[in-house]
Amino acid sequence: MTNRVLSTYLSHLFRFGNLTVTDPDGRSSRWGDGSGKPLHIRFNSKSAEWGVAINPGLKFGESYMNGGVDMVEGSIFDLLSLVFRNGGNDVANEPWMRAIARMRLLYRRYIQNNTPQRARANVHHHYDLSSQLYDLFLDTDRQYSCAYFETPNASLDQAQLAKKRHIAAKLFFDRPDLRTLDVGCGWGGLGLYLAQHLDAKVTGVTLSDEQLAIAQRRAAESGLTGHADFRLEDYRDTQGPFDRIVSVGMFEHVGLDFYEDYFGQCARLLHDDGVMLLHTIGRIEEPANTNAFIGKYIFPGGYLPSLSQVTKATERSGLIVTDVEVLRLHYADTLRHWRERFQARREEAKAIYDERFCRMWEFYLAVSETAFRWQDLVVFQVQLTKKLDTLPTTRDYIYETETRLRQMEQAAGHAGRSESWGGRNAAE
């Protein structure tokens, strides 16, 4: 390999493995100790080779997406797995990579300036993609967040149903008709679950036109219109009060500089004896930049907090953290299901969009799974109240409620699988 910068990078990275790299001139070199599954990548242009050499955090995914890099043997997930099992984070300590990280920090405030107008545009970028795309890889209820695998062999549908049940139990619905706000309600699955099984009076807010239309249709088709009201609305404009607030997979889009505003608004909306449950991706290590590829192409304006950044903002809002659970590896397993399901129906995705889109989506799902499996990403479930005596003093109520909800699901015919809707034909 004639590119000495890339050669130095690869020699520092691959202590084990069996990787062949072919450069644009057709020269091949081997990296690792020869162990494990053979992998082979080919650079198709000098620009792709130099881009990955100088800024791999952005340019490797970008080059794969644009055809500057091809996998000759093995998959993109296989390669990323090898990178991070070799300690890919350690390579970020190279001087030029530290300089790139510092530069990204300088304009973080601009990238994550999630005003209402920009937040709407960011949501449109990802969540208003073709409805058919999400049908290809999500569960039948179209839950687009971390599932909860109660057993290793649980199906995706079972794990997503368990996630809704687990969240509902933590919200402590001790009486019917509790006014409940679902911040970032997605396609309405969680809100409809709370309305159906716990008689909650749900208001769901989203900034996605696609999600809103489907959520409203689902409410009407389920006969829950009177108990589930879905709106196109920024949470900053929502009027309360509410007895319960839940936010799943939305906080990642708030932006660090808006955390105090977010929790301040939640505190204003929450009744004095109310309960809130925040479900968000987070970091178990110190704060860091968002993955460059994900931030540019998948979730513009997104940021994944450390727990210290979350709790600092809650302390200033007047909310009390009453319970924290860290879901370890649950999202890695969720993403594995999504990745495999997308790959199985890749040709259908290509018919909706094109080859470049499929490569982008493959990289997004693969790099996300490896981040949850071998890097520092987890999911935090943070329960909040305004008073210390709002909830029982032990966690028994959570497990008791989950047992009761399982029985209700079985009686309703939802054992391990949500009802299909809107003519969906999901593949497991």
C-alpha cells in the first residue's frame, strides 16, 4: 500500500483479524494476525483512499455509501465489528483525529441549534421518508426505538411489546383517565397501548407529517379516538397539565443547549403528583461528539448525552430523579434484528430509493449496532417526579404491573405480537 497515512492507521488498528485491503492501483496488503473470518475491501479511487486515511470517522461511511469503497469479501457489519473489537476508539487518539474532533466541537452549537424550525426540518429529513421503507424492517407496531428483550430468544415483536409494557409499568397508572403526554409519539404505538390497556387519555405530539397521519388513522381504526389524540406540535408549544409524561427516542433530537428548556417545559406540564419516564440513548463514558456520519446523513442535529448531562439539567428544572435503569445490549440486539430484516428485503428498499440509499442505510444500521455492542452507547430509562412520595417506596409495583399487563395482552390476543395495521405485511 502506497498511502503511508492509511498504512500507519491500519497498522495501529488491527492487532488481530484477517483483513485484505486493495488500493486503487490494484495492490493488496494484509492486516491483522490472520485469525478469524477473511474480509476484503477495495478502494476504487484515490480520493476515497485519502478521505478514509485523514478522516475515517466520516469518510469511510461516506465512501462506502458513494461506491468509493466496496466489500469484496464479508459485509460492512463484519468489517466494523472487527474495527471496534480491535479497539477502534483507541485510534481516535491519533493527533490528526483529535484535531478533527476539536474542530467538530467548535461548530457543535450551530449543528445542534434545534430551534422549532430546524427541529421540524431535522425530523422531516429522517422520519418523513417513505412509509414503505419502515415496513421493511420494523416490527408490526413500528416501534423505532430500543426494544426490551426479556429472554435472549425473544422475537422483535415480543421485545417491542415488552418495552411498551415495561415503560407503562414505570409510569404507575394507578387510576383510569390519567392525562398522558407522549412527547415524540412516532407512529402512535405506545400511546395506543397506554390508551387501550390503562385507560389513559393520551395526547401524542410529533413533528412528522407521515407519523401523524398514520397515528391518527390507527387511533380511528382501533376505536380509540376519544382516548388518543395525536397532533403535529412542537413540545415547546404544548399546553398542560398532564398526569403522566413519556418520551421515547425523542430526547436524542433535543440538542445539548436545549436540555434545560426541555426539562423546564416538562416540569411546567407535569402535575404536582405526576410521573415522567424518559427513554433515551446515552453514553456510559464522558460526553463526546455525535458520530460524524450519523450526524450528517441520518440524524442531523442529534446528540447522545452522558447521564451526567441529563441529571444536571433535571436538577435545575425542579424534577426529582426517582429511578434510573441502564439497558445494556438491548439496542444492539434490536439493531441486529433491523439490520437482518433490512438486508433480507434490500431489493425492495432499492426499488423505493436506489443503491446509494441502501448502502447508506446498511452502514447506518451496522455502525449503530457495533456502537451499542462494543463502544459506549446504552439506553437510559430515567423516571422523574416532583415529589418524593408520589411513587411506592419499592420497585415491586413495576413487576406486579407488568404481570397484570401480560395477562391483559393475552386476553386481547396480543401475546408476543401486536396487531397488524394499515395493511402491513411485515417479515420476521
